[in-house]
Amino acid sequence: MLATDRWRPLGDFVERWYARPIGDDDGHSSLEVERAVGRVGATLPIALTEWFELLGRRLRAVQDVPPRLEQLAIVDGRITVWHENQGVWTIVAPADVGDDPICRVIDDTFASPDAPLSRTLLGMLVSDTLIGAWAGTHVGPLGELRATVRGGYIESFTDDQVARLRSTYAALPFPVNPFFPDPYRGDEATVIRIADVAIEWMTATHEAFVALDALLELRPASGEHEVVIAFDGLSDAQQRYLTREHRLPNIDIFGSALDGIGHLGMAVGGDSPRFHIRTTEPHRVRDLALAALPDDLRPHVVIAARPVAVSVFDVLYPEGRAAYVLPS
């Protein structure tokens, strides 16, 4: 099926951006789809049937929500194919329409895909893969992203930077997320979404990242960084040291140790406490954090840093640790 004109772009996208291409075990059987048809009481468009047979078992929500086969429902002759996580908008296709019908958004306040179902599903997959790339979890709607994928979310940018992006990268042919009427821009290894409040981006290769970095200066030497200090495998006593009542994070441990060179932006408690610090001196923050820790906690900590415009963390401690990814 991936060799057909309809689904070849989907297969190419998954192979380029995901750790695992679409495989034989990723989809539902025709019998499972038939049972879903019987449950909802209407014939599904052929493109939707093929979508579930290709990858229905891999689908997961990242930001917005692709219904799984068992969640399908038909209301007023329309079937939901993707919806916003708080119900703000819903993309629908007509049921009982044979092949690859045009999708619309219910609320005309938002941009409508106005595109065939198969293209609309790919466009929303791109949207939520982009969010998975810049959110730091490195997970998209079809699972783990490739190790080479990087992403970011830029809140501070100039008109000149936007103009350079628009002149360098062409519009991509994917239908848009209803929140974002402007088309994606990029190339085979780059996807960019430009909005009033932020620029979202992801790159699939190191070469694509270097090219985008040259336009946006994603890694300024003295720019702001996020440092994460993350703990795991703790004893009960160590966990009590790092948390307070109700296992909330003990922010005093690092708040007083930073010596004015960074500020604690977020902290997470529980079994694996985590502290996020904003600074322009990530290596100095690492040294101060290690100095503040009892010796028995050092084998249980990872300290990693990233420029705020890039989602991928570089490990600063311990030596030899290859990567750090935020828990999904």
C-alpha cells in the first residue's frame, strides 16, 4: 500500500523522521476494521480504512488527538479524523463517501484543510511530529523520532529572520493545522511553522540543522540556555532529601547554590525529581549544582543543557553519557 501514489508521501515522511518505518505489525487487520464499521453503523471512506490498516496500532496523542480505531464515532453523517486536545476544533470527513473525501474543520473560525482525507491525515501527522520534536520528549504520534532529529520553539525573532526563512525555504504541500493558516515551509529534511508568537522548527539531519542555524543563530555562545538536573534510581532517603511533603521538589537545594548566575524555572518531584534552570552559563551551573550535592547523589544525576531555541540536550555530566531526553 505504501507504494501507491496516495500513501507514498506518508511512508517517505515516516522513514525520514521516525526511528522505525511503517511495518507489517503497525496496522489493524481488515477484520478489526470491519468490526469497527459494524459498531459505528456506516461505511468508512476507503482512505480512512487504509490509514488504520497501515498504522492504526501506532497512533498516539502528542498535542492534538488522532482517534484510534476503537474511538471512531459518526455524528451528523461526519466522522472525526483529528481533534484539538481541548475540543477547540475538530477535523471531519463525510461518512459513507467512498474513496478519499475532502476534509473540513467544523468551526469556520479556524483554517480548514479543504484537502483529501489522506493528505489531511499526513498534514496533521506533520503538525504533531513537529511538536514532538521541539517539546523535548523526542516522541511523535507514531512513536520515537530518529536520533538525528532536532527541533525548537523560538519566541524571540525578528522580521529579518522571518524574511530570510521565507526566501530560503519554499512552502510545503501539507494541509495545515487549523490554528495555523500559513503553510509549512522547508524542504525534505526541514519543517518550519511561522506564527505571530513563535517559530517552530524541526530538522531531520545534521546538515539541515546547520543550514537553519546559519539563518536563525540557534546556538549563540552567550545566549540563554536551559539546564536540567535530573535524578533517577533513588533510595527512599535520597528521595526525601530532594523532595518535600507530598513529594514536591525541594527547590531550596539549588535555588541558593546558583550564586546569581541562573534561576530555577521549573521543578518536578516524585520518584525522579528534576530541576530546570535558565542561565547564560550552563557549565558554571553544572559545577555549582555538583558542588551542592552530597557525594552519594552524584551517581544518580544527569545534568544536561540546551540553547532555549533547540530542543536537544547535550549532556554535561556524567562524562560518557551520550544523550538525555525529557520523560514523555
